[in-house]
Amino acid sequence: MTKPHDTIRQIIARIDDILQENPVPAGETSRVVRLVDDDALTLIVSCLREGGELKPHLHKTHAETEYFIRGTGQLLVDGRWVEIGAGSLHYNPAGEVHAIRNTGTEPLVVLILFTPGMRETDRHFTE
């Protein structure tokens, strides 16, 4: 697999291979694997273990699109928690508060696209 800061032309990868090569470390509830990181976009795979959550936050200068591959959970959207699962799609424009939590019994696996590319962290917690 190509490293995120290399010059990227094309990528082909299997989610199961990415997860197997990058397991969630012992004692942690999540793992993020950057696949693409350039000026146009950042593409990552996120794995959130059972009971894991990411508190309410926003991205000041980045839009975020999430496609849920497996697992079940809840997203905080427009001030309310909504159920999500495999096949769900969420678009969050820059500046909107959102959060996520795994409410299922298996890992919540998400493919996330940030635009423009997130070379520096743009996550601002609201709590």
C-alpha cells in the first residue's frame, strides 16, 4: 500500500486488508489509517471498537463525508442522535458540530473523505 505522503497516482486496497495490517492498539478504542493525503482531499479508514466514541467537535475549514462499511452506531447530527449502520452515508459541511459512537457489538468501520486535504489537524471539540 502507498504511504499517505508519497506521490499518489492510484490506489487499490481491500478494507479487510487495511484493518488487518493496522489493528486498533491494545488499550485504545479507535484507529485511523490515512490512505490519501494531498491538497485536494484526505481519505482515511477509521475503526471504532465497541463502546468507543468521538465527542462533539467540528472542522472549521474542512467538509467531511463518511460512508459506513460495517457495524452500528449513532451520529450526532443537527443536535440529535441518529442511528447509522453499514451502508449509511453522512455529509458534514465545515463548521457543523457532529459526534459518533459505536453502539453495536462489533467494530464500526468508516471510510472518511475530508475536503480539502487535511494536512494539519482541524478538529475542535465543543465539550
